[in-house]
Amino acid sequence: ITISTTFSQSKTNCPIGLHKYTRTSNPNRQGRPQSENIEKGIACLQKAKHALAFSSRKFAMAVILPNLGHGSHVISFADVCGGAYRYFTRVATAHNVRVTFVKNMEQAWSLSSNPKKKPR
């Protein structure tokens, strides 16, 4: 789970609401109380000892993908941002991680329920 986002703006530099961009003003950056609560909650829901929440998609990908192991399979939506797409097509493949891009959840569920194509 990544907990950063670009917030709606009516025009450039005119944010709607309290935050212009979560990295610069959201309290999840000060002491991480929200991140720690999210991690504990997810771990509890999954009956796991630990869970991870990242403040950016890029950081989450940089930590998780290289640790999946050679031959792993990741399923991603096809309409990810350009940076995520490039990371999947360049960096993940360098770690021998196969990435399949899908258009919708039905395709994702179909691939993840196929034992021969099941992602890690």
C-alpha cells in the first residue's frame, strides 16, 4: 500500500482542500503515526507479524520488487503512471521478475487464480 497521492487542483498551484501534494504537507511524513497504524492494522487483518506501508509508489517498488526472487510474476494494471511502467519494464525485468499488464480486475483475478501463472 502506498499512501501518497497528488491531490485535486482547480488549476496549477491552486489545490482543492488542505494539501497540495502529500509529500510536502501530509502528517504521514512527521513521525509516521499514520503509517505505523496502517501497518499494524494490515498485519492484524492478514494475521501476519508485520506489514509495510510506503510513502511513495516508487519506494514501495524499489523495496519489494528486488526481493521477490528470480522468476516471480507481478500483475499490474496497464494504466499505471509512466514511472511505474518504466520501472516494471526495465528494472523488474533486470531482476528476472515477469510483469503482466491487465486492463481490469477480472483479468487480474483470472491470472492470480491460475496456479501456473500465480504471482508471488
